[in-house]
Amino acid sequence: MKNIIIDTDPGHDDALAIMLMVKSGLFNILALTTVAGNSAIENVTRNAAYILDLLGRRDIPVFAGREKPLKRSLTSANVHGDNGLDGVDTSKIKFAVNHDASKHIIRLVSDYAGDVVLLALGPLSNIARAFLEDRSLPLKISKIIMMGGAIDVPGNKNRVAEFNMFVDPEAADIVFKSKAKKILIPLDACNNSPLFMSDFEKINGSSLYRPIMNMMKKFITGIEKYEGTKGALVYDAIAAYYLLNPKAFITQPMDVIVETKGEYTRGMTVAEKRISEKKMYNMKVVIKVDVTRFKKDLTTILKNKL
């Protein structure tokens, strides 16, 4: 079983991603580390604990990160509602916020050196902090799967930037420039893969059916209101699916940097596309996903009674 750390800011699509990883039974999930992003650190940490409660997996530890990006104040999302997981009541969930996620990332990666995959579903603040605290860490990680960026499509936070990169571009810059093996799943690969209530109806009979239906109804409403798309754009679930079925993805090596200073382009992921320029390939970028296979496997795994 692959050793995994899921760095996350739940988030409706984060919730689906975590469910996929746990329900697949294919991974040794060492921890969930939470990062301020979709909502405040208290909310996303509570939400992570709630999801593990639903799955009967509170044995998986949850470690909270700091309450804001490396150099900026926090910009939260609006599509997920006030608590970050609109549609379900998380108010009675027990959780703790110690702001030490980066230390636990360093500890776990060191304990399993060379044999830990990081699945980064939110802003890269925790991972960048860990890289700053332990300069040898990038080479100890098996690989990082990152949901984020927009290469050839518009942003969903400003004209050109995807949300995770916009929230903490300085953190993304540190991770992108690191020597860690990186796979990026940008908006380009996700925008054509919306899920609808009819898709979620297919998990009827699962213990997750009712909470998922309640969450996704609210999420779809938020996506349509703020992003103009009908259907749930489940970016993070697609990123998680890469670990489950990489053959369903087409990737391309790219030379990608992050804009940290632009007045209108903060968080833009800029790929070197000039034919005349030598490329310094620093990651693989997903350019396409088999949507049919993704939807089929999502339904099958979420109905799994493991």
C-alpha cells in the first residue's frame, strides 16, 4: 500500500477526494494535514474530522496548519459556504488546532523516506513551510500530486489564476522550484468534468449517500452562483483519482512558474511555450482525463462497503 499524506482544505471536492482515497482501500493514509484555504483553519480542520467520522476512520490523525498563507492574509472561497462544507452540520465534531502540520509532514516523510506521496488539494502553504524548515525534504518525497493552476484556460479566482495558486502564490513558487517530483492537475483537465445530482444518485444504498447528496446540492448551487457552471466541479476528486488510475490521464512535461507580483495576474501559472526557448521541465501537467472512467470509478468506490 502506498503511504500518503493528504494536505487539504475541505471543501466539498476535498471531501469527495478524501472519501475516494479512504474507500479505495489502496493507501496507507498517514495523516490529513489541513491548510487555510477554502475556509478558515478551524473550519477546514473540523471538516476533515467530520469526513473521517463519516468514514469510520478517526484513527487517521488530523494535523492543522497555520491560519494564513506565508506572506499574505487569507482569501477564502465562497462556493463552499460559511463553514466550508455547506449542507452538513459539523458543529458537534471534536477537533484540535495546533498549527503544527509542517512539523508532522517533515516527521512522517523522514520516517518513510522515499516512500511517501503528498496529495496537495489546497494552497501549498504547509508543504512550502515544511520545505523551508527542512531543505532536504523535497528529495525525500516520492512525489507530489498538486491540484492547482490554469495553463490554457481562464482562472477561477482572477482572470488567470486558479484559487489554490492565488491564495498563496509564494508557497506555490517554493514548491514549483523545489527538486521534488511533481504532477500538476490544473483547471484545464477539470473544467470539462462536472458532476450532477444524477451522478451522485448512483451511490444510493451507500451510507455516504445522504451526506454526499446534502453537500453536493449546496456545492452545485454555489458553483453556479459564483462560477457560472452548472454542475459540481470536483477538482480535488480528480486529483485524487490520478493516484487511483493514472492510466486515465494524459500528462505532458512542462516548464511552469508562478506569478507572485502581478497586480492582475497574482497566482497565474505560466508555462514556457516558446519554441525557441530551452525548457527547464519541472513537472508533469495533466492535460486530459477520461471523464467516463472517472465517473464510473467514483461511483463504484463510493458504494464500496469496505
